[in-house]
Amino acid sequence: MNKIKSFLRVISIFAVGFILFQSAAAQSRVDRILINEAKRITNDTFPVFSETPKGGRIYSVNQPDSKMLKAVDDGLAELFAIARKHKYRNRLNYSDYTIFIAKADRTKDNNGQYSPDIAVAAAQYAGSVYDQGGYIYAAGMVLANNPCAFVIAEHTKGFQRVADVVRYEGEHLVLYHNDRKLFNKTADHSQGGGHPVLR
Ligand SMILES: [Zn+2]
């Protein structure tokens, strides 16, 4: 009897250990896919993982400034508030979002305004007004719809812009999970239209 009891206890300990191990492994496998996609698009590496005060997940080229993390939360907070106004319910948790902070490929736009952006392959923007010769400068870009992930550029000031970009990139993801029709209509800016989509 005692033997069976202790045998069962060993099994349950193993089971718990196994479940923990499984979910940790599964999470890092998904994250590895996201990291590879972020690398492919930006040519950066993302060795630093952190969380925003409200639980947003961040991979970044450098240890992020606390003002940067706060701005991410502000952008998501605004996004979630607008989403709730539209009666959307899916993916309205901070931890649903993985945000990559890449090196800025430029810090000023064509008008000389502070505007840290990333250069990405032009793809469907080739030949459009956005095309800079095979690439475009983007404030942010969605990496994956499910799980929700996007990339933005590192800022050292002007953090309200970070909040805005987070809110705007997040719009695509909220729409993907709550209003597929509007998502399809607004996902590709080369066809015209921009942000905010939701007001
Ligand atoms: Zn967009």
C-alpha cells in the first residue's frame, strides 16, 4: 500500500514537472519563430526579453528605457479602450502582445522630424509613393497575427509616438481577431487608407 502511494506520488511529481517543461518548451518554440521572423525583416537580433509594467511582452535589441515600456502600455491601453467601445472582446490582454523593438534605420523623416523607423523590403509597396528603392520606411510592422506580434523602432525621446505606433499596429491585430472583414479591408496600406482605423 505504501509502496503504491509513494509510486503514485512520484508519478504526479513527474507529471507536474513534465507539464511545466512542456509549456515552457512550447512557448519558447513559438517565440523562436517570432524572433526569426523579426530578424529576417529587420536584420537585427533581439537578445533582451522584458515585460511592460502591465505585462506586454518585449524582445529588444537593447535593454528598453522604462519610458519606452510605459509608452507601449499607453498605446495598448488606448487600443483596448477603443476595441471595447466597438464591443470587441478578443485579445484585449497586455500579455497577448509580443512587441519587438528594433534598431531604427533612420531617426528623421524627409521633413527632418524625429521619426525612428525601420526599413523593410518594399514587397507590395514597390512602385508606390512609399517606395524608397526596394524598401520602405515603416514606423511599425505586424510580424504575426496569431500570436499577436509586431515590430517598432527604438526611440530615445518622443515617446508619445511610440504609444501611437503601438496603438496603430495593434489595430491590425485586434481587427484580425474581432472583425475579419474590416481587417481584410485595412491590412494593406498600399491600397490606400491608414490609421487610425478605429475611432
Ligand atoms: Zn498599419
